Amino acid sequence: MVNEVTIVAIFVAIVVVGIVAILKLTKDKTRRVSHLRLFIQISAVFVIFMGLLIGPFNDPVWAPLGSSPRDRLIGGDLLGNQLPDGISLPVLACYMPNGRTITCPIFQIQASIFPFWDASIGYNVFYATSGLERLVIVFAALIFASLLLGRFFCGWLCPFGLYMDLLTRVRKVFKKRHLNVSPTTSKKLSQSRYIIIAVFLLLSVIFGSYSIFGTELILGTNPTAGHDVVHSGIITYINEPFCLVCPMRPLCIGVECLIGSMNWSYVSQIAYGPFWIAGFYITSINLSILIAITVLSLAYRRFWCRICPLGALTGFFSTFTPFKQIALTKLYKNEEKCTKCGVCKRVCPTQATAVYETKGGDVTESRCILCARCVETCPYETALELKFAGKTVMKSRNWL
Amino acid sequence: MESSLPLYVALKRRLGKGYDNTITKKGLIITATFVVSLCILWVVGGAQAQRVVSFTPDSPFSIPDCNATIHFAFNGSYSQAKLEDNTWVFSNLQVNSTRTWFFGDWRPINPSMVETFRVSAKSCNVTIISLFVSQGQDEQIVGNYNAFSQRMGSITYNVSGPGVQSVNFDLSPSFGQNPRIRDVFVMLDRDLTGRSDANQQSDGWSISSDGTLTVTGATTEANIMCRDYSSLLIDESLPFHENHSVLVVSLVLVAGTVVFGVIIRNNSLKERRTH
């Protein structure tokens, strides 16, 4: 434990030094924030998946298959059995990887539905609180994080966001220009996020209906029909429906296998039912979606962010009334300084348009991931400001 | 000079002013006899408590009324083994089992002590090839993952003859009564390597309210793994804010952020009116 503390302390020191160095040493004012954001995104990966720093590494007990994805849940160490899956924050921190501190809230929302009213075991973990209590905790954490930082999580901390930003940099290496979707398509993609999250949450409720209402809406979803409360019927296959299609899961599994934190033979063997359709870790569905998102993100910047259901939830709790009134992190536009040059609209990776179209004041919208690229590139002093709790954190500068 | 005197006289003198007239030769003899008796009892009793009986793979544990015999495939010992109601009840069973099956993988283990273990059979012969019972988090099995903190019992045995076998690892009292705190994994007549679907309850096995697992569907081998999570249940005697601290903290954070947000908003509205 002392060793782990030392490693974490060194890591924190490196991050602090790195941030200071970037702020001081980056001469190009239009790239300073971008460099800082990339550095923070990479640091966030290690914070979210703390096991990359402190293990477990090659746990011999699990040899020859390698570590199990749930061998060490550092977030569970912090929260105990009340919320053993880890701290809930609005980033796509898949619940699979070993040694993570933070867990995707969409998984936790789905997992909390079943079982709902009692404390019970889940997959290789025991929940000392009821699903209802965990649901309240997850939503409370989501609301807290959204009010505090809004989609700043998406722009600066989400590991999948980092993946897409790296794809953007790969495209730039080949000097290829990005594509844009039409404003209508952009709007429709944005609206589809809410439909996606609603559909999958509804599916979770349908599959978990026996747990909540005591009646099966779909046959085979009675968890008590099996040999214990978890492994039975259709629950075994689709108890977290969104996780079966989320592209973050195969990405996490793939990275874990690459770095030796998980053995591929373990992944391929741990499957319920036909592997490629309803496997436990990688399925044909989520792998196909990952490939599709990868290709699309090479062409269109931050493509997944435009349809991300987690972003939809975060955006809802930070940019929709009444949350919008009390959200603490906002993007402001000074109407008098704005010349409508359109630079902000051009550089926005998610094609958010409120920053350009809105006259002045709070221009934060649900599509905006608060990456501050517009603030960084706006050539007019204080035309755009990123504010936290009313205080300016970042403002546009005359770099012309 | 004093040392040459009889002991009781020396004692009399040593007591000095506190001299007690009741110390007599007779009293000393009685006291000495009592102390010696205690020592003998301690030696005999202690030896009795530490008495162990060793067994080998050739040692049969027969259940004549049920036409069954149980063997262990390894050496071991116990402090007591008795046949009660056609069930062998072992106390302080030291097993030299070197591996246990845990989710598709044989894990190496050190020899361990099982406090109480009950096993029974009917119309078959059982050979126990691995046995492991943990009373808490066992790092050699589950690593350092604290959410795995639970009691567990695991047994693998071969069986000859289509009979019935019963095992009880003596986990917590609620193990048999509350299905929500237990995870039971039973595989019958299957290849144990790799992860396989378990037999569902009522498909060759059942569990009673006292925690006894009864297997009816094994013809060659059986593997049973039980995990008891009752120790992780909330302690109802603790106050609410301790048992639900994460919930309380989450709600406080939300409330605090809302209040803070309202204050900031009001301040900015005031500033705008001023300007």
C-alpha cells in the first residue's frame, strides 16, 4: 500500500508539473489549450484506470488465463460494498477493465435495476445496498457532476473522447481535411442521443421487470428461475443491453489484452451463449460499432460524441432548464466583441452552433463538449469566456 | 538454617505478622494434592484437545445404512469424526488438498483447516479429490479484491454409482435461508477446465434451509462452489448514515451544488441589474 501511495504521489506530481510546463512553454496561443487538454485527457486515463499504474499485474492466482476484469476494483475499495463497481462519473469508463476507479453510469443504471429492491450479488460482486439506492446514488452523482462541470467531462476527461481526438490527429498526419455533417443532420444526431438512452433504459426496465414489478414482461427474465439470483435465462445474455453495443467495451478489452492485463484466452472463453452474438466481453455487435465509429471519427471529428447517450444525460442535467440556471461551468459570449467571423463554428469538433448563432450571454448547449477550442481560436479579446462559478477560467485573446 | 526446616514451618515463619494459624501440615498436603491434580488434568486435557486422527486415501468413512463409503484422495487429519444420522461430521478437518476449482480454473492452495464439514452419501461411493473452505477473504483464491470478501466452500469429488450425495460447509446460518446472499455453482459430470455453464438448481441438485447441498444428478463427478456473502450485508444495528454513507454523501453533494449554483446565479443577476 505504501508503494501504491508513492506511485500515485509521483503521478500527481508529474501531472502538476506537466500542466505548468505546457502553460508556460507553449508559445502558440492557438494550440496551448489543445495541448493542455490532450495532456489532461491522457492523465485522466490513468486516474480512471488506476490499475495501469498500481496493478494488479499478472496475478499468478489466475494463471494461466490472466487477470479477471473484476479482480481488483479500486473504486470498490473506496466505496466498499455500497457501490462496489466504483465512482460514478459521466465518462465512458467501461465497467470491464481491471483496476479501475471510475465506472460508466449507464452500466450502473442498468445494473441497479436488477435486483431492484434488495441487496444481492451481481457478477462476481456483492451489493450491500438495493438497486434502488444505487440508482439514486448514480443519478445523484450524474447531476452533481453535470451541474459542476457539465460536458467538460466529455471534452477533457472521457477516455473515448481521447481515442477520437487521437484519430483526428492521425487524420491530420495524412493532411486530410475533416468532413462536416449538414446542420440538419447535426441536429438530428443530437436528438438521437436522447432516443438512444431512452430506448436502452427502457430495455433495462423491461428485462428487469420481474425484479421491479414482480412480473415478467418478457418470458425468461425471471431471475429466480435459475440456480441463483444472477445466472438465469435471458438475464444472462442481455441484462445490460447498452453495454452489448457500446464501442468502449471492446476498446477497453482490446487495450487490456494488448498490455497484458487480460489474457485473450480468458476473453474468448468467458462467453454465454453464441459468442459472437451475445458474448460476455466482445460481441460482433459492439466490435462492429467500434469499427464504424473509428472510421467515422477519422472523417468527422468526435463522431461518437454527437450520438453519445451518456453525453445526452450530462447535457440534459447541465443545459436544460432548470439545471441550466444553476450549472456552474458555462461558455459566455460577449456580443459586443463578436464580429461574426465564424472561426468558433469552424473549429468546433461537434459542430455546435449556439456559440455562433446566439447573440450573447450563455451560449452553452448540449452539443458543446466545452473543449474550449473556440475560446482558444477566437481572435478577439474576451469575446468568448469559459467560466466556472461566475469566474473566468479561460478567455479568448487577440492572437492576430 | 530455615531451609532445613519442614516446609510448613518455613511457610509459617515467612508469613510473619500475617501468619495464619490455619496453615497446617494437613492443609499443605491437601493444597499440594489439589495443584498436582490440576496439572495432571491440564496435561491430560490438553493432550485430549490436541488429539488428532490422521487419515489417508485408503481410510474409508462408511455409511452402512446407506450402502455408501466416502474416501479422501489426500492425506489429512481431524480432531473428531462421527456418524450422525448417516452423515459424517468432521471437526477441525485438516485437509492436504493442494488445489481448488474456482470459476473454470484450478487454483493452487495451501493445506487448510475446515472447522466443521458434513458429508453424506447414499447408494454410491464418493472420493473427495479437493476440498477448500474459507472463513473470509482468501487472497490465494480471490486476490486482493475486497468486494470478494466472503466465506466460501468448494469441493470436487468423484462418484461411482447413481446415488445421492450431500455436503454442508457450515457457512453462515443465513446461507441456506436467503438466496440473495449466496452464489452456488454446481457442475455435474462436466469437464471442469474452462468456464462452463453450471447446472441450474433443480437440475440435479438442491439446497436446504440449513445450507446442505444435495446432489442427485452426478454419475461420475461433481464440483460445487458456494460463496456466502452474508458477512457483507449491512449491519442493521449501525446508524443509517453509516450504512448508507455513499447515498448520504451523494445527496449532500447535489444539495450543496444546487445551493451554490443558486447563489452564483443570484449574484450574476444582481451584477447585470447593477450594470
